[in-house]
Amino acid sequence: MAKTDPLKHIVALCKRRGFIYPGSEIYGGFANTYSYGPYGTQMKKNIKDLWWKFFVESRSDMVGIDGPILLHPKVWEASGHVQGFNDAMVDCKECKGRFRIDKLLEEALGIEVEGKTLSELTSLLQEKKIRCPKCGKSNFTDARYFNLMFHTPMSKTHNSAEIAYLRPETAQAIFIEFKNIIDSMRVKIPFGIAQIGKAFRNEITPGNFIFRVIEFEQMEIEYFIEESQWEKTFDTWLLDMHKWCHLIGFKPQHLQEKEHKKEQLSHYSKKTVDIIYEFPFGWQELYGLAYRTNFDLTQHQEYSKISQEYIDQEGKKRYIPHVIEPTFGVDRTILALLCDAYEEETLKNGETRTVLHLHPFVAPVKAAIFPLMNKEPLTTVAHEIYHRLKVLWNVEYDASGAIGKRYRRQDELGTPYCITVDYDTMDNQTVTLRHRDSMEQERIPLETLEEVLREKLNLRWEEEF
Ligand code: ATP
């Protein structure tokens, strides 16, 4: 990893190579929005598909849903978001910059300030003469709360009574379907409901590329249990989250667990452990695991007047289930994987190559097929191989430019294998298989190509776990 601001290099690669572009760029940009380009979109899809396979399809205790972004406004009253989904913020009176006060204090003083009241935060800011990160002056407003939910008028009259919120988390769309799921599916506690979808937060200080954005995707699970089982279930899910991190290829030394202190816990949580990742800008939350008690279902029962009780036929019990919630940000997964994988490597001949050491499961392109030269009969054979492999994996054909440049392009995309057709292929029916990480090349018979790639690219559950 390059020493100077590695994030800058990653952002540049993402744009140059079609992973992620700044949002609405031709109109001068739209702050903290990003558009995923073709390779970023493919990588995102690989992550979501694998997550769904790992946490939903391969288990018998999970079902999935796809709920709406706009939910009845009462949902957010019941969940506590209208009241309490706030960040404390201050404005700089000099330059009009707006900041989360907790982040200002934490960064300047190296302390955690969760749980402090607005006036305690304001006093601390003044006493310690904290400077504005933008203009350097110390002249702030008092701290005040800012609700992070985006809202939109539902009617043409903009009647404030008809405001709908864009969901700030996918979880509530799951909770409000709990009853439908138990009525329509053959599920028995313990079981979980999973969902992948967009969430929106009007973050006060977004930034660090796609780490904190205003529109992002979450992969969430609400796992319903009997209260007595919560500690055991929590530990099992933490292990499963680590298995997932291993599956997609995170370097273990870049991951840690961080348990929230009592005063840091969200209003619904009795225990939360974050999996934090060592980003170039410091250790930050990647994923979270929370014991949400039966807070959400109890609230929805009270606000909707519809029972959210589960009837245990065997034990002849009725109760409102408790919930363990593992939550995964898609965009943060992508950013962390890119940071983990990015390398500017100095080669033996003194040249530098930029390479993404992405795990084959998440790499957007699995293999690239090249004719050594853009000439017959090499191109026909290379095309045949390309079409044969294309139905199995996302592979690319590239015949333009020097072969070295084509390898470098695929290195920057994180493509694990390149297959080259040369004149020897015509004589002995073999091709060159080039490995991205070692840059080694081996000669393999054409007829075994599919089998060799299958070994390297396909998921084998029994070996992974
Ligand atoms: P943070 O403390 O960083 O604001 P959070 O604790 O509010 O995060 P959760 O409410 O637990 O986050 O959200 C679940 C997951 O969604 C996070 O672990 C993260 O991966 C992702 N996430 C949350 N907010 C954002 C955001 N603004 N941009 C991108 N991803 C986000």
C-alpha cells in the first residue's frame, strides 16, 4: 500500500477502472453520492449473492424478504427513530461548516463522549477551545440534535401530516412482516429473516469515499429467539460473521471486535459488538451485531394493536420473541475489500504494478482471455474459449494492445486469472494460465481449462468450513 493517502489512490483507481464514479458528476457532482460503474456493480452483486447464499439459501433456519423503502410513518414512531435517531451537531459561526460534535471532540481529544448531554458536549467544546477543522477558528453554536431521517411529502399539497420517511435501516421492514412470515411460512423459533436493500441517512459529516454516504445498502438479519437463548445465539452469530469475513477474503489482522460500552448502546440494544476494520483513516465500524431484546416487536404490537406474539405449539407458550441482529453494510464491505486488496507492488525489474488482490469469489471478472496477437487463427481460438467460459463465469475477451498492458489492466481490476492463446496452442492444444498474485504462468491443456478454473473459482462449502 502506498504511504501517502492510500485512499486517494483507491478512489482514483475506482474511477479510472469503472468501479465507482462520483455521483451526478456532469452537473458538478452531488456531495456524498456515488454511482457504481460496471465493475463495481458486478463486485457488489457478487458480494450480495454470496451473502444470500451463505446466510439464507444454505441454512434451513432462514427466510428472505424484500420490503419497501417507504413504510407507514407510524413504523418510525414505534421504532423510536422519529424521537431518537439523532446526532448532536454544531455549526461553525465563522465558516458555516456543520459537524457532529462527538466526532469533533473524539478526534481532537482522543476520548469517547457517548452518553454526554447536549450541554456537557457544548461546555467541553468551549473549555477545550476545539478548533473548526475547516477554518481553524473556535466559534461554534451550542450543540443541538439533528434527526438523520430523510423525509418526503406524500401528497401534492405538501401537507405536513403526510410525510413519509426514507427508511434509515432495513430492519423495520423485517419486523413489520414478522406476523405475515409466521402465518404464511413453516418457520419455528429459532429462525431468522434476512433482507438486502437500500437505507438513507442524512449524515451530518459524511465522507471517506463510500464509508459514510447518505444512500447505502445494508444486508440485515433479524434472528428471532426465546429470551433465555440470547447469549448463546449472540456468540454463534459473532462466529458466523467472522466466517463470512474469512469467506470473502479479509486479512484477519485488519479486523477486530469492539463491544459498545453501556452508554454507547442504541436505545433498543442490551449488547452490541462491532466488527471494526483498519481503514486507511483508522479503525472504524464495518459490521454490527446487536441484541435488540424484544423492543421492536413490543413497540409494533403497542402501536399497531396487532399481536406480535409467537405461539410455541410444543411448549404451549406464547411470547414476544427476542432478537439478535447481525448487520452488514454493502458499501463498507466494498471499501474495506478494496483497501485490503490494493497494492502498489515494486517488481524485480524495478517497475511498479498496481494490483487488487481480490478473492476470486468477489472479483468482478474471474478470468480474461487473450490472443497473444490480434491475428488469426489466435483470435478465433481465443473467442471460442471466451464463449465457452462466458456461460459459466463473468470473463472478458481482450485483444487490443501489448500483452503486458492487458495483464496490467486485469491486475487493476483484480482478475485472478488470464488465459493466453499463442502459436503453441495451435500445435499442442495448450494455453497459458497466468496467476494474478504471483504473476506465474503455467501451461495447461485446453481440455482441462474448465476443470482447473472450476477448482479455483467455485465455492466448496465443505472445504471452506
Ligand atoms: P456509524 O456508527 O458508523 O454511523 P451505525 O452504528 O449508525 O454506524 P448501524 O446503524 O449499525 O450503523 O448500521 C448498520 C451498518 O450499515 C453499519 O455497520 C455500516 O456497515 C452500514 N452503514 C451505516 N451507516 C452508513 C452510512 N452512512 N454509509 C454507509 N454505510 C453505512
